[in-house]
Amino acid sequence: MENKIIAKISPIALLQTVYIWTEKGREQFEFNIQELPKKLTILANQFQIKDIDLIGSEAYLLKIKNDIVNSKFANQVLNVTINRAKGE
């Protein structure tokens, strides 16, 4: 598996779970929704990851995606995709 960040986002959850997948294994983090875009860009830079998958409602995640893509943190170019959660 390639290095990747996966975040399953629920608008009703207090904390959002984020998984970092690297050749060393998986790490798990939790952030509140307000700090999520900034924290995802920091994690991407820290782990040298270019791909972020957001899972949940597309309408809800579009703003988060735009905040990440438009972030100028460390001059990163990030590939952010939105996938629907199963059952939506």
C-alpha cells in the first residue's frame, strides 16, 4: 500500500479519526472538525504523504477538501479525494 492519509468524517462526532498508512504500518490520530484541514496538511508534510482520502458526505466534505487544497503549508501539492461512506 502506498503512503496515504484516510479520514472518515462524521458531522455529528466530536472527534474525527484520521489514519496514516505508511510502509511502517498504521498510526491513528483524532482531531476536532475545526482543526482538521490544518492538521491533515501538517501530517501530510510530517509523513511526506501526497494522498488524502476523505470518507463521508461529499456535500459536507467539499469545504474541508478546498481548505486542504488551498492551504499553502510548506508549499505542498496534495491529492485529496472524497469517497462516500458505505450506506450513504
